[in-house]
Amino acid sequence: MTTAPAAPRRTALDAVHRALGATMTDFAGWDMPLRYGSERDEHNAVRNTAGLFDLSHMGEITVTGPQAGEALDFALVGHLSALAVGRARYTMICAADGGILDDLIVYRLGEAEFMVVANASNAQVVLDAVIDRVSGFDAEVRDDRDGYALIAVQGPQSPAILKSLTDADLDGLKYYAGLPGTVAGRPALIARTGYTGEDGFELFVSPADAETLWQALTDAGTPYGLVPCGLSCRDTLRLEAGMPLYGHELTTALTPFDAGLGRVVKFDKPGDFVGRRALELAAEQAAANPPRKLVGLVAQGRRVPRAGYQVTAEGGTVIGEVTSGAPSPTLGKPIAMAYVDAAHAAPGTPGVTVDIRGSHEPYEVVALPFYKRQR
């Protein structure tokens, strides 16, 4: 007897998305908006004005208690006990062999309270690992995935839009920081974070308030050119910004050093942490024999590379593999991120091609990111 697959979960904004005519898709067990209209128009709105995203599929895990910071120092690769209250940090959780289980953002909400935000596809794995790893500390782990809806407003007009709905000090809110406040009269954790390469905010709110806040942001943002945005343009925005996506640039087969993100591993923090010895060896190996490097590729033609396509050098020698690829609305050309041999990773390396269904298409090697906003 076969068991029917579980129906995708729906966010608190599901009815709003359907009323807007969104194309929905199953993403990590959630029914999520892929696009509302033109992916290119949504992408360009975030680059030029503002976009509104439902990110309620992300996984929030709260860690509290007198040793919450020390517990997270042991569970994750970062030095979270040193994080100031009100600040956030990008970090990772690794397996004992150093492989990346997920990349995370951790917010310190109070002296003894942290919120770990995991990718939707890995939220249960991260929750289980954190529960297991903090068991020896005076700390408690709470699964808060059902306790939050997450709405993001991203783009150069996002500060002006949000200022019209809150008296929180947005001008004083730094990148990778958060503060409690109210938005349209509803309680929210207002974080200056995002996954688009633009300025913007992520609002952690009660699911019961999600529709009210979405509508308030829509009304306030319409004069500024704000539009609702789906997962499809979120992917092209993060790709242009050179931001890794778990399952593509990050996997359990790679350590942070393989991914060029060894800086997130803090060997100088006090005490041991899960994966430390394996990561020390990975750091030594990376220094002695550089692993494949994550680079940008820009097409000289029109064919779009996809994840898994082989990257080749003159003579057809395989030198790497594409991890993400898509047409770039900002550059007007297909782009990709790929891991390639260190000898071919320098920008401008001649003779690099991508094997697209048997045709070796020429690509220019460039440094990441493809796009960097003007500050």
C-alpha cells in the first residue's frame, strides 16, 4: 500500500496570492508563489523601486536560556555568543565531517534569546540537529515555524515605504540588524536583511497579522512602484548578487572552505564545536591545494546554462560544473555560477565554455557578484 504524498503547506498569505493570480508551485513542501505576472518585471521592480515577498516558508527556531549563546557556539560554526543584542549574523551548521547542513541567519533578540532562521528545505534537519547539540547546555530549543509569517520588502524605495508605516528608527538600523517595533500598528521584528542584493527589510510577524501588513505595505508602496514578487525573481536577484543557494552552491558534500566561505568558521571562539576537527583539516587542505573556486560566468551567446552542466577549457577538458544559471534581466545576458578548477578561475581566463547539450558555448569568467548596488 502506497502512502499519498502530503499536501503542500500553505502560508498565512495563501488567499492573497491566489486573489492576485499568482502561479503557485510546491517548494520544499510549501505552496508558494512562483510569479504573479512577468518575472522580468518583478526582478526589475526590486532593482529599481521595490518588491514585496512572502517568505513564510523559512524555518524559525528559538534558542533561549542562560547558556543559549554557548550552546549555539557549539552547534554552529560561528561565534554567536559574541553577537550583540539586536544584531544578526550569517553562519552555517555543519555535520561532524564538515559538510554543510544549511546556511543560516542568527538574530540575537536578547541576552538569553536567539532566533535561528533556516532554509525551508532544511528546517527539520536543522531543528533536530540543534535540539541534539544543545542538550548538554542550560538552554531550550523551541520550534517557532508556525509562530511567524515572514514578509520582505526589498529595493531602493523600501526604506521610504516602510517609514510611512512605522516609527521605528530605520535610519539607525544597520545592515544585518533587527529591532522590535510596530508596522501598520502590528507588532513586528524589523530586520535589515534580504536575499536580493538590494537594501530592504524582512518583517517577522504573527501569521494572524500577515494579511493586514501585506495590504498596508501594498497600499503604501504602490505610489513608489512596489509590486508583489515570487520565488522565480528572488532566484535571479540572488544569482546576480552572487549569493549562494543551498542545494546548488552549498551541499553536504562541500565544506565552507570548499565553497569559499571559510570566513564564517570561527576557530578562535572558546570551546569545541561540531565539525571542528574536520574543518581544521579542510582549511589546511584549502590553503595547500586550493579547491575549485566559485566564479561567475557570463554568456557570449544566448543559450542559458543550467545546474549540472559541465564547464570546459580549450580542448574540451572538464574544469568544473555549473551550480546555478539563468537569464540576467540586469545584464541582459545569460549568467551562471560555477565551481571551476583554481587554474581557470581568474577573471578573463580564455577558452572557457559550457557544454549545453553537446554544444560548447563560450563564456567569460568574471568575479562575483555580477551586480552590486550603488550605496
